[in-house]
Amino acid sequence: MGTAEAPGETTQKLLDIVAAKPAGYFARGLPQIRADQIAAVDQTQRAIFAQNAVPILSGLAQSTGVRAASVALQTRPGSSYGHGDRSPGLSGHSAGQSDGSGDLLSDLLAGQAAAQGKLTELLTGPLPEALPRFATVTDIPAVWNQGDRSVGQWDGSVLERFWRNIAAELPIIGVPAKVDLMNAGISAEFLLRLPPAPYPFDVDLTKAAAGEALFAENCGTCHRPRNEARYPVIGTDMNRAQVLNPAGSAMFLAAFQAACHDPEFGYTDTYGRRIEPCTMPAYRILRDTTEAANQGYLAPPLDGIWARAPYLHNGSVPTLAQLLKPASRAPVFLRGVIDYDPDEVGWMWQPADLDSYRARYPTVSLHDTARDGWSNRGHDRDLMIEGRLHRLDWSDPALSDQAGALIEYLKTR
Ligand code: HEC
């Protein structure tokens, strides 16, 4: 990398690329800049880059090294992605998915080992206890209307709204000390009442009204705002719910608390309350999910659900129609197509069309429900709750009108 005065080879290459850009290039498209200011702004931007190129590149090289070690750890035999064909692609392989928790654990382990000069031990010694032994890939949950979601993450593990954003920032940034606290606070308030995008196609309101009654009877007990219960009874893939063992949980909490690098940090929330997250006790940050009795998934509020496809925490069911009719669920389907199917409610997914979709959408990938963490089981059996039958399986052709009405209603949420 060199220094600002004597740049190294890579730094010099980047500086040359910047210098070769035409005059005004780095002021182009910036809002509220008059034509007579372009030259000065362009000069300032170039100077800022030249001054900071070395620290930026060094930071990148360091974090890339830790991330590379983390990937090597994750793909070791027996590790989270080390099960050959049974493992899904590493996190990021599939559009709209990530393994936030699993990645964070392995990044933290790699970061600690690098700091102690023990990367070789990490990659050749016994697998660390905190590291999950299976992939815990999930979809991105709905982030709108956080006010209706009183606990966060698919498994309800992260509590206060501020901390949910820290949990989201950490796996991206990797280093607790670099997390932006104010950003987490601003996002928490911005998302509090952010409405979902409304369904963009026509809705049959008569059908939807029939569906609303069916929803109240069969679904509303669980899918209601601020329901903090977790439902292992629903029987969906349990990998994500089991991601934290006691060693991993301790590591998570320590990383969250380390992210609070400014103990004085605080802000006023939408309700006028003073929030001082860095003084919060552990029980307001992370709920214990290390024992089977505490593991399961939240029944999320279903507002904006049309846009959340594919469904379930692991995105394993492409459409609402297939979610309601478990007998019709596709064992293999495409992710990453952005043509919408308003009948089934979800993105187009047919694997037979892989080649033509891939030509249009380069990030299209295959979701194979036989892979670790990607199972499409669960939410497929009728349940007795408080003495009342809740129908979850609408596969019977005799129920097709009712399933259609439910789907129509869900479009209005
Ligand atoms: C026993 C409680 C319960 C009942 C009753 C129930 N659900 Fe669910 N539902 C859940 C849970 C728990 C999840 C999350 C499972 C997961 O992500 O693995 C879920 C997930 C969903 C999802 C996917 C959400 C997403 O963002 O991907 C939809 C859609 C859904 N349910 C619709 C319904 C409908 C429609 C009914 C009624 C016919 C219903 N549910 C009845 C508990 C329930």
C-alpha cells in the first residue's frame, strides 16, 4: 500500500485511474451543484481520495483477509458449509439471502484468531465450539412497520429495535468498533412506521372479504402484531433457530456490547423517550435461544406479504399458493427472477425456464430444498390451538375457492 507520500504499487494504480478520469468527473450528478462549482468540487473529491487511499486500501486488505479466513473456516469438512453437495452455496450465493448469524460467528472467530496470530490453528485445529455445524441461511425479513414487530430476527432473539440494527450491521462490517451507532438509531426510527409497498396489481375485493373471515378463523391467532411467541410446532427447518449454542451466544452478546464503543451514545426516539442503548442490560439485547425449549420462529405480521416471496424464514416456498397447498410445493425452484405471478402470488420460479431467465437476470440461482437449511417442510399441518382447529393445509381441491380467497385477502395486507 505504501504511505500517502510514497504510495505502493496498488495504491498508485488506483490513483492513476482516478487521475485519468475527465475533468469534472467526480462532481457529476451531485445534487445542488452549480456549473461554476463543478471544477472546485471535483478537485476536492480527488484530494480527499488521494489523502485517504492508503488507509482505505489497508482496511480493505485486512478485512478481506479475515473474511477469506472466515470462508475457509466455514467450508472446512464438518463445518457450517463443509458438507459437500448437502451444503447450500455459501452465504450470498442466492439473491435475497444471507447467513447473517452464521457469518458473524465465523467472522468474529477469524477476527480474534487473526489478532492473536493464530489463523493457522483456526484452520487446522478442532472446529471452534461457537461455530454452527450446519448452514443457517435466511431470507431478509420484512423491515417495514417495525412498531408491529416488537422483537426482531426470525427467531425473536434480538430485542430492542436499536439492537436489531446493530445485529444487521455487524455481519456486514465485521468489526464491532466500526459500527455506526447513530445510523442504527436513525434506521430504528425510520422503520418504526414505514408502510409496506402496496400490492401493485388488481385485487378482487369480494373474494378478499371472504378471505378476511377465513384469515381471522385460521391464521390471526398467530399472525397478529406484536406477537412475541415462537412456534416450534409449525415444523419448519430448524437450522436457523438453533444457530446459537452457549459459546456462540456469549460471543454474540460480547460483539454487540463491543459495538457500543461510545458509552455516552444516546438519542431521542419517535415517542420522545431518551434511548441510551449502551447502558442497557443484556436481557434487553439478546433473548436466550440456546436451549430447545426456547427455539422456534415468530409468526410475523403479514403486511406487505406479496413482496416477501419466496416464503418462510429460509425462503423455501416460492409462492403463497404453494405455502397454503403443501402438496404442491416445488422441491427445486428459481430465485432471483423479478417477473411477478399475480395468481400464485410470488416471483416466477419454474426451473425449466432457467436458461431464458438467466439470460435476463444474471443473479438467478436454484433453490434445492434437499440442501442443508433449505428444507421446505412445515406450516403444512392443521393445528388445534386453544381448542379450535386452524387449517394450514389447503391442498384438497375441494378447498380451492377458499385458498383463492385467502390469497386474495393477503394481497390487501
Ligand atoms: C400456529 C401459529 C400459526 C398459524 C395458525 C398460522 N401461521 Fe403462518 N406462520 C407461523 C410461523 C411460526 C411462521 C414462520 C415460519 C418460518 O419462517 O419458518 C409462519 C409463516 C407464514 C408465512 C410466511 C411469512 C414470510 O415472511 O415468509 C405466511 C405467508 C403465513 N405464515 C401465512 C399464514 C396463513 C395464511 C395462515 C392461515 C391459513 C397461517 N399462516 C396460520 C405460524 C402460524
